[in-house]
Amino acid sequence: MQGRRPAETRWMCLICLIMKWYLVITYISLVVCIAGCLYHVIQIIRHRKTRDFSKSADTVGSAITYSFTKAMNPARKESAYLHVPTYIAGMLYHLGTFLSAVLLFVFLFSIDLYRTIELFISVFLMVSILCGTAILVKRIFSKLLREITVIDDYISNILVTAFQVCTLVYIHFSLPVYYIAASALLLYIPFGKLRHAVYFFAARYYLSLFYGHRGTWPPIKH
Amino acid sequence: MEHLSTHTIEKGLEILRKFDDGRFLTSINSCVHCGLCADSCMYYVSMKENAFIPAKKVALIESIYKRYYTFTGRTFPKLIHAKELNGETTAELIDLFYGACTLCGRCNIHCAIGVDIAYLVSIGRAMLAEMGLTPPTLQSTVDAALTSGNNMRIATDDFVETLKWLEEELRDEVNDPDASIPLNEKDRNLLYTLNPREPKFFPLSISAMAKIFYAARESWTISTHMYDVTNYAFFTGNLNEARIIAQRMLDEVKKLNCRELILAECGHGERAFRWEAPNYLQTNFDFPVRTSVELLAQYIASGRIKVDKTLMKEKVTLHDPCNLVRSGGIIQEQRYILSKTVTDFVEMNPHGADNLCCGGGGGQLSMSEYNERRMKIGELKAEQIKKTGASVVVSPCHNCVDQLLQLNSYYKLRVKIKTLAELVAEALVLE
């Protein structure tokens, strides 16, 4: 009958799909990750700010802008300018993670990468992997960090770094292990500390609400 | 810590559930345990104890919250180090949240993510207060306010007597028999509050403000029934008691029908009434609330009072109270006043919204059990003062003034500590 595939073809498709089982797992993981992150977004919206009865200083709008821009300036943050190597490593590591995440979509949806870009991406990922490893080593050996570290911190760091390593390898050798690493990371995001990817924006928003309402942010130069 | 009853634990957990708002939810889920906040905390910087890292405080309340209210914490507690609320965690909470935090909020500003650490500590304190575990020394200050109307238990007769004496002094000083400190007058422009430390230990700061009001020809009054600007229940975390104290002040403004409430130089008093009380009481205030700092700046800017900056010959520096500056947004006004009243002004480094706490905030001055820590963290402020080379330190907060006086003696700084009103009164030119 026209429009229907013969039984043999349907079986071939199924076999192909089974052979690409790692892709199926990755798609499922992606759906779980998006659903989990959406759950957190809904939680943030559901627990949105409670009414503040005090009289506002009316600088909330500019405080929100300030919170996401100048307040993040490393020159204004002790957490940055007193810890320059860690800060730079952290920034590069995050950029490497975003890059790997973008590449996951590139690979999943078979978008072609130019060779020149591949080289650039590979070098950047190598640097990012080194930064992630350095952060992990620091967490293991620093007495201060061990005091506040939980298993979740190690797992998160290892999963992200492993994902970047596998991305780097996959650019040059298409090994299915890449999809396993991606799936493990995607599944973990909503449950571990990696969900700060969602909460970070809400945290900065709430901080700007507080300081903007009271007139502390944005600061006035004197 | 002794065994806690199930009822006590449930009361504490109920607070965590009740505070399940967006600000709390995001802060409890955002900390990445990077530890970079350590250098922004005076406790960690001065004592280098890992337990004092702000992230450790976040981790503690986070671990309890997640143990009871998240899937991961309930299912895999070890994965995120989720802890039960018991005698051990409670003892840790008391020591870190009451004894190792001034709620200065400096860590908030410098946190790489933007976690509202001070807010989480406040909620931890609210939890402990609900469980009846506030340090007795701090609670006694609140009890004094609740039972006597002011945190120093000053009897009304003694208070009135002090003000009458100050009124006579004022008349002599300005050479005007009609000069007065009006008490319980209705329908005045301003109801002026006081920190009970003023009538008890520093009456000259009341004289200074009275002299300024006289020069400005202000219509003002002080209530003898409710004049205490402080609200230490803000520090204990007991919101019911904070509400009672705030309600009394609100009632007094209404009773005396004054057009504006002026809060004396008190960082936490300003924060507790101007910013927190409307939320304690779930109401918008239908009258303006300002600090005396803003009022003094306005008097000078409008020419309502005349000041001569050449009268102050000494080098002056400014200590910014955390609650007034970081949590109250009053940063420029005190600098404007100083620009008009002193010739040689030098800033501390850092200053403004980035300033270091004096060490006396968060109720630390009331908790004698933590005196040693308080003086130790105050060393950073003492060093800041020394580096300015100033001989006068001004601070628009009586709580800070008290701590600075102790630091002055302990670290042999040999400086004079003054309030802004005292400085303005000294520069005042009476016409």
C-alpha cells in the first residue's frame, strides 16, 4: 500500500535506532534536564518576591541593570580581585562549559563545523579542561575548601570536566562515549549544585531588588 | 547541646518552611561552595577559622533545609551533606549565626554569585528564636525593651529628669530662656527618637541635636513614652517581638500626630523601623520616616542652619554603619555634612557600601559571651582608623560609637569618637 513502509524497512529503522542507542539516551536526558530546569524556574516564579511595604528608594530598575553588569566587574568584587587565578580559571571553565553545551546541539542536530573553528574550539576546550582540573585539585587540597565541600561538588566538577574532555575528543574522533558523558551531565543538572545555572540569575535579581529598593545600588560616585 | 524535643525541632523547621520565599529559595540553591567569600568576612579574615567562612554558614542552613524540603536531601542526604536539625546542628547554628556574624552583609556584595548570605543568617536566627534558643544576653536586651519601653530599662522619671537638665544646659548655652526640649507635644513637625544609650551614657548627643533643632527653629518633640529607636528583636530574629516594638513606635507617631518621624543616629534602628517594620506590620506608613543624617544634610543644604567648617581644626575620618549604608542606602548625606563641617576629612579604605563593620553589629555588643571575638574582629577597624591618621572618628550610629570607644581603649588609638550631630553642633553658627 502506498504511503506505508514495508515491514523490512521498519525493522531496519528500529535496528538503526538501537545501534544509535546512545543518541536516544542523550535525547531522553536532554528532555529530563529541560524538564528539571523548568521545574526550578517554575519554583522561582511560584515563590516570587513577596510584597515590600517599606517606601522604595525607586532605584530598583537601575539596580537590576547594575547587578548584572558593573556589580559583576572583577575590579569591584573581592571574590575576583583577591583571587585572580581562581577567578580567571572559573571564568574560562564556565565559558568552556557553555561552548561544550552549544557543541552538544551542533552534534545532536548534525550541524557542520568548519575545520578552522574546530581548531579554535579544541584549543579553548583544552584550556578550559585544565582550568576545571585545577579547580578540582584546589578543592581537594585546600583545607578551606574541604570545609565547605560536599560530594555533590566533586561530582559536579568531574561531570562537567568529563563532558568537556569528551567534547574535545568527539570533535576529532566520533566516539559514542561522548553521548554517555553528555547524558550523565544532563541528568545531574537539575538535582545537584549545577542547578545554579538557573538560580544564579534569580539570585542576582533578588539581590538587586534588595539593594535597589533601599537605594544602595547603583552606587553614586562621590 | 541538650536533647531537643520533637516539638522544638518542628517549630524551627516551620520557620524554614514559612520563609520559603523567592529570596530565600534562590539563595539556598545558588551557593557553589567556591569559598571566595571568605576574605569578605571579618571573622574569617581576623581569625582564619574555616568555620567562619560565610559559605560555611550558608552550607549549614542549606543542609538542614534540603534534608527536610528537597527530593535530593530526603533521598540522598549524604550526596549533599544534608543534616538533621538536632542538638549538634543547633549548637553549631547558635555559635555561627549569633556568635560569628554581625549581619553586616559585606559577603553579599562580594559573593561571586550574589547569594544573600545575611538574609540566610537572619532566617537561621529566626529559626533559633522560634525554638527558644536565642542567647540569653541578647534576649535580655529585647526583654528590657518589651517590659520597660526601652532597652536600657531607664525609668520614665529618670529620663524626664535628664532631659530637663539638658534643657537648662541648652538655655544657658544659647542664652535663651525660651529654648526647650519639648516633651510629648502633639501636632509637631517632627517626632524625634533616641537611642537609649544617649540618655544613659551620652547625653551630650541629645544636647547637640536639641541645639541644632533650636538653630533650625524646628517644631519637634520627644516622646517620653516611646522614644527608643532600637529594635533588638531584629537581631534575635523573633519577628513577633520585633512587631510589638515596631507597633509601639507607630502608635506613638499616631498618638502625637507628628508629621514626620526622625530616627536618631542608629544604624540598625533605622533599618528595623524604616525598612523592616512596614513588613513586620504589613502596612505602608502614611508619614515620612527619615534619619537625622538626612535631616542634618537637608538643614545645611537649604541654609536652615549655618555651619563654619573652620571651627574644626582636627583631621576627621568617617565610620560608615553597615545597616545605614549597605542596607539603608545612606551614603552621600554624611559625606555632604562632613564636607561642610570639617576642613580635613580623610576616608577609610574601604568605605561606603564596601566598608568594614566595626564589629559591634548584629547584637554583638549585647552578647558578652562573644566579647573576645568582637574585640578581635574590631582589630581590622582599628587598623583602618590608624591608617587614616585622623584624630576624630565620626559615626552616625550609637551602637558603632560604643564599639569604637571600646576599640579606642583596647587598641590605644587615642582618637575622639563623635556622632554627626555632635560634629554639626560644634560647627554651628547661631545667629
